[in-house]
Amino acid sequence: MISLLDYGAGNVRSIRNAIHSLGFSLTEIEKPADILKAERLIFPGVGSFGAAMQRLHALGYLEPLREYLAAGRPYLGICIGLQALFEGSDESPGVPGLGIIPGRIRRFDAGALAVPHMGWNDVRVERDSPLFADYAGEKLYFVHSYYAEPTAENRDWQLAKTDYGRSFLSAVERGRISAVQFHPEKSASAGLRLLRRFLGGEDRPLPETTPSVDRSPTHLAKRIIACLDVRTNDAGDLVVTKGDQYDVREAGEVRNLGKPVALAQRYYEEGADEITFLNITAFRDFPLEDQPMLEILERTSERVFVPLTIGGGIRAFRDARGKDYSALDVADAYFRSGADKISIGSDAVEAVEGYRQRGAKDGSTAIEQIARVYGNQAVVISIDPRRVYVRTPEETPHYTVETAVPGPDGERYCWFQCTIKGGREGRDVDAVELARVCEILGAGEILLNSIDRDGTGAGFDLELIHAVRSAVGIPVIASSGAGCVEHFAEVFDATDVEAALAAGIFHRREVPIQAVKAYLLARGIEIRA
């Protein structure tokens, strides 16, 4: 009996789908007694350490879970499921962990590193283990701001390490208790093989001597993300489309570049590191009644085992019956349908305007509410800026750059005005301020678009990207303007962003994902092959 401990936070659908795809059945932990009935127990999780432990306590799960672990029964913890095994975490001072493994969970040092640690990294297996028996050194998917620190006291638990500014524990194991910091259910074929090892209970004799370990550092890969703009066409079907400067119509009709689920599966098979869905009509509709979009997430997560992001309409709503729904309610529906991250656009601009008036956080914004429950790594801010040219920086209070692309009247400076409603309305907020404030509010990643470059194939707006990347300590995804493989290398070399996103060139097969990765690899840029 394989049992899943779902404590009510994060995308648990993905681990269910991964298990089912491997041919195993699954039971759900519904009450404390179910934990002790499990033959193999899986504890996945995202979000904060404190919220997870408090939820386990409220459900009455803590004592039976400790009893299960004390008996040395088969256990696989994922992310929070690893961190919960330790004595406590700096994320939630005063909240005790399960105390199975000596030590505390620490936070990555901000500054030189983007935090969260987000993306595909290697693991350095330190000793033989059935869990990694067929591991071929592939990269695995991490997303976390806190790490398990290797110490002399927990040496006998240490199974694998990963480097991100420092060495941390990416896998622990003693007897039949195992846990990993990465997400195997989001790590494509390499992660699925690891899950199969645990689920199938495959064991093999361990060697009498410890194998030699490759001590070379591990490296975080640059991510290539495929974006699917999804909207209803004139026939009422949900289709993937693409616009030029956000105009998705051609000869009066909405461009139809394919069906969302099929296209997402194609990109997964072609090597995309993540898939992003942007529901570009969601601002007109109530998203919890937008069943086709939720269904798209559900069906995609059954076939695609890399991270899925969904954006569009994630804000508070009142339905036709007068019932109010918070942004957290909307996000929860998306997470439960298969999303790993949610993307907030227009609502982020309004959140920054409110923050500017208050001068402090007050917990009222969608960013704060969602990050508090699901963790900041689950919140992406989608910025849609356009250039506004000025003759001198003194003409505007906004952050300006001296540009190599002068304005229509020869202006040598510009600022990047944020827009809402699909680029149709500008606001008195610039992209740098928006990114900085959203990081303060709890966002974990920036998706940086450019209305000026969208659909042009002229390359990413390096001046915009450099300005924002230099202003924040969270990962940044470059978007808009890619037209050839060289543009991807250019943006990574010039701005050091963590990821680059494209849409139209992938949809139309003008530039295959594997061609991008082959070019980056030849240039010595770290990628997931």
C-alpha cells in the first residue's frame, strides 16, 4: 500500500500523476490511523516549514508520523518532507520539526545568489543507495529558499549533496527512510526513475566498501521555458495563440497555433525545462468558472513532468451570485489542478501602488497571501513594460537608462512603464520599482516581458533586463523578442538571468528547443541536456 500524506498545500496532483504514470496505485492519508497502515509513505510538500508543521499538528498526524519513522518503515520525503525530518528551521523559529535528523534548516545567503534556488541542478551521490541505483548524473529540479546543512552529527544520514553558493544536503537516507530536496515528480525521466525505485521497493546488495565520489562542484542550469498564450477563439475553443505587440488577431481571426495540452506535451518531449500557460482572457472572466483552463492544467499534469506555471486572472473576484473569492482561493484551484507556480500581472501593479501609499506590507495583497501559504517560490510576477523616452533623467522620477536605441525624437534616455490589462493601460509605475516591491511582498520570481520587443524577433531588450536583474535578488526570466538561437546566448551572457522564455518561434517551429540547447551547450553555457 503506497500512501500519500497530503497536508493541504501545494501541487500534490503532480506527485499523484507521476505515481499513476509509473503503474502504481495510491491511497490517501485521510486520518491519523492511516499513517500506521501505510506500507510505503510519501510526504511531498511546498510552502513554509511552520505552516506545514502546524497543519500536521492540527490534523493529528505528528505522533503517528513519528511512530512510523521510529519504526524505520519505508518513507520518501520531498522538499518540505525532507526539511520536516530535522529539529527545526530558521524559516519558522520556535516551531519544532520531527527531530528525526540532528540539525536545523538554514536559509541561503542573499546577495551573490538569487534566492530561491530555482531550477535544474546536479546531485553528488556520496554513497551507494538503491534510490540512486540507476541515476546517470542527470540534472534534477529544485525550488527552495532553505536548505539542510550537513554536519558531523547527521553524517550517517547524508546521501547526496548539491552546490549553490555552498554545499547542502539534497538527499538523506538511513535504512528505509529517504528524503530528497529536489522534486522527482518535476524532474522528467530522471526523477520518475527515482520514484520507481522507491515505489517498487527494489533493493540490491550494497558494496562492502564505499564507492569513490566525484567531488567536482554541481552547477545550476539556465532554463529554457516554452510559453503558451491561451484564449478562446471566435468559435469558442481554447487555443494557443501569439500576438505582435499583444495583438493576437490576423485577418480578423484569433491566430490558432495549436491545442494547449498537445503543444505542452510536445515541448516537454522536446526538452523544455518548464511550461508556462498565460490565460490571456482571464481578466474578463471569473477563473473558478473557467473550467476548460482548469481542465487543461489537469490533463497537462498527467503527461508533463516538468514545472507548470499558470497566469491570468489570479485576483479577488465576486461571482454572479454575489459570493466573494480571494486571490488565494483562485490560486488554490490552480494549484489543485496541477500548477506549480502562479503568475500575477495586473494585480501586482495595483499591489505596488498600494504599497507605495502605505509604505509597508499589511498582508492584503495577493502576493503576500499566496506566498504565506504556498511559499514565495510559488509566486511569479509577470511584468509588461513599454519604453517611455525622455531627454534627461531629470524629466521623470522613474528609474531611467541611457539607451543605445534612441527615441523617435532622438531621446537618449528612457524608463520602462508598467502596463495592465494586456498592455492596454499604462500606470505610473516603472519595471524596476515593481520588481523590487514585489520581492519585498514575497514574490519568488520575475517574468519580464517587453511590449516593444514582443513578436519582433529582434532579440531580448537587454537594457530592460539588465536594469531589473540588477535590482532584485530573486530569479528573473527574460521574455519577448527571441528570434534565433543567438539571442538566448546573448541574454544569458549580457544579463546573467536564470531563464529565457519564448513562444511564437517554438510554436511555428522556427527555432526548435533542442537547437537552442545545442547552441548554448556549444557556447559553454550550463543547461539541462
